[in-house]
Amino acid sequence: MTPTTATRTFGRGRSRGVAAALTAITLAAAASGCGTTTDTPPAPDGGSMPTSTSAAPPTVCTDLIDQFTRTDLCDVDAVLSDAAAALYSYRPAEQTQKGVNIDSAATLLNPAWVRDLGVSYSALAPVTGADWDRWAAAGTVVDADAAVTADDHPADTDTLVRRVVAVHQSLIAPDSTVIGELPPIALYMTATRANRLAGWAVSGVTVR
């Protein structure tokens, strides 16, 4: 074997060795992230990287149900109509004072407004003392249905709404028989809330 042959053979082997070494270095660098600027850790167990499941924070009122009346406090029409129905459903034999049934509607009312009313809330019910006493003696109750009307109203804001609410009242005997109807009532009602995430509450009632 001549030196020339040996040299050529050694040169090819060295080239292959260098190429193999460079390939190994390249693969090692790729596997280790060498030469990149990302700090993302490898996925666990060779799987895909987990994605965030966090929901974006709400920007409007959602999922606020009053535990006593089951009213959706985010629905202003529901708050107004349910509050009106509760206020104007009288229980003369049970209530301590003649007038609207504040206790039944309490969780739908703004406490500050109730405090301002004081004992004058009886004036919100167009009922005479004689009728009230007669109903109490007979065990008659008054059941009310209420609905927001399509009447014109001032422009709404995020924290204040005004509506006209129609109330119909039925006289119910102790045996649950309907024995009469009272004249319909139109209410001018106001609902307020602290911000767009908060539930609505009744903050004003005027009988017309």
C-alpha cells in the first residue's frame, strides 16, 4: 500500500468523521434549544403544550339569581315586574301595616330607598282602611300580576332605568276562589345598580 493511497483513505475518513461530528453537534443544539431565544419548556411526556382555559372576565351582569324570589337580577324588566307583583300582593291578616308588601319584595328593593320610605310606604297602596280591615277579617288576600309596558320612557343608562309597570290584582277567598278584581294600577318605577356587573334593584315607585 503506497502512502498516497493511505493519505486519500485517511482524508475521506476524516471528512466523514468531521461531517458526522458537525451533524451530531447540530442535532444536539436543536434538541437543547441552543442558539434560540425561546424560554418555553419542553412539553411534558412529549405531548403538546397545555393551553390556557381561563375565561375572560365578564363585562356585563351575568348569573345573579335572587335566592328568595328566583328573579334574574341582571334582567331589569324581571326585577321591576317581580318586585311590583310582590309589593302589590297583600296579606291583610298577616301584614303588620296596611299597604304594599315590603317584606315579600325586600330582596328586590334598594335598601336606601326603603329606609327613605319609612312608614309612609302604605301610601303606595290605593286601599282604604275599611277595605283592608274587611279583607283581614274575612281572610281575603290580594294576588297581583305585573308586567312592564311598552310605554315611552327616558333613555336608559348603565346604572338607571325607568319603566311603566301595569299591575292587575285579584281578590282571593280562603278557599282559593277568585271573588273579585281591583282596578288596574299603573306604576312609574325606577331601577338602579352600582355598575354594569351589578344586579338591579327597585329605587323608586310612583302610583299613577
